[in-house]
Amino acid sequence: MVGLKSYLPVLAGHLNTTEDILYERQRKLTRAGLLIGSEGRGPGSGVRVNVPVVTLMVLTVLATDNLADAEGRAEFLASVPSDSSRCPLTGASTFRSALELIFASESLASTVDSIVVHRATLQGEIWYRRKGRRTLEVSYFGREPGPKRGLQSRCWLPGSDVLAISNELSAVAAGKRLKHSQGERDAGE
């Protein structure tokens, strides 16, 4: 099984951040009890790469740039409900569970155009294209009616990175090794 720390350089490339920033977020989430690792030091210990862990790491980056706020904002964003009771793409009731289903399924991930988070309001959107259709559809999470006021900041994860993360998680689940640097990842594209 792959440890999260060894996957961080690859994930950092998808999230346009650094391995060090992600490691600090991992440490903060572990201290808060949101990520649980194996006891001990060295090989065989620490947080393992799996869909729920990677989803939470992605949520911490989508929710905020501020490390001090990462834990609380990620927890809130994870629990934001679907505006349709259930996500039209995944059938999930919360943003986190919808993302987990997408990252766990290469088939679902391949339909995603982008994942968008409105940071000021912590609202999520999954933009996707159904097979055989040309137009994009969107699944909203936590959207409030009415106009938004003031400065708005959106964080956007392209569908190509969503699919790449899904592919990597499938490879980890199958016991395959992953490339560990942004340069290696780019070399295969």
C-alpha cells in the first residue's frame, strides 16, 4: 500500500501547489483526527493512499489557501448537501461523497469537466457531460439563492486532473507503483 506522503508530489502537480504545502495540510488533518494513520515510524506506518483520504486532501486545497482554516473549511465543504437532494451524476447526498464516488470510478471521472468551489460561500459544483451529449450539466452543492455580493474567489480543478487522480487511485488499489514527481508525470502526457 502506498503512503500518502509518497503520493503528495504527484497530487501537488494536479492541485498546482507544492508537496510541502500538502504535507502541512496532512499533518493538520492528522492532528485533528480527520486522517488516521498506522502507528509507528518508517515503512508500514502513516496515512495510506485511498479514495477518502485523497478526497479530503483535495477538499482542503479547494476550500482555502490558508492553512489555519484548512481543517474547518474542508470539513464544512465536505458536508455541504446536494441542492437536488442527490447529485444527478453520482447519486450522492454530500459534496464529499460525490467526489469520493468520482475518484473511485474512472468511468464517472471521465465525464467530469471540472470541479468548482466558491470559496467565500463554500459552495461546490461538479460540471460534467453525459455520454452522447454535447452540453455540460452541473450538480450544485450548498448553493444559496440570490445574487452574490462582494469579491468572489473560485477554485477550479479541471476534469483532466480529476481523471488522472482517479486513474492513480485505481492503480494504487491494484497494487501498482506510481510516478513520484511532477516531471515524471508530465513526461508521460
